[in-house]
Amino acid sequence: MMDFSTIKKLFGITEPNGFAENEIKIVKDIFEDLPKVFIDYYTELGKIQNLNHTQDLLIIPERFQYYKNDDYLIFYSES
């Protein structure tokens, strides 16, 4: 698991609050190979609203089918 301690400290995060394996599987089914850091981040910090849903939005697993791109893994939506 990647070390997200700096992010946790900056945002006062004390407990993991991420997506479950079956939720991340939705993304794996669309894109197949995913970077380890992507999986670790979504598992550890993916559901933390004050970190991931401020001005820009971390894309939640159920919405990845709308952001599919053959060349890029789009995981953040700007404004």
C-alpha cells in the first residue's frame, strides 16, 4: 500500500475511507490494468469528500464509463 501519510496529515484524516474492492472492480472491468497507486488511493482515500470533492471531483467508480478514453485514464473532473 502506498504511503499517503502526508495527505492524511494535511487534511486531518485519521481513518481510511475508500472504495471497496467490488467498487474498484467496476473500474478494472472497464480499463483492465490500473496503476497500483490508483487502486491504493481509491481504496484508502477515495470517499473522503473534503479531499476529493471540492472545486474539482474525483470520479467515482460508477461513473467511469462516461470518462473512458483509449489513450488516458481520466480520474478527475475539473470544475
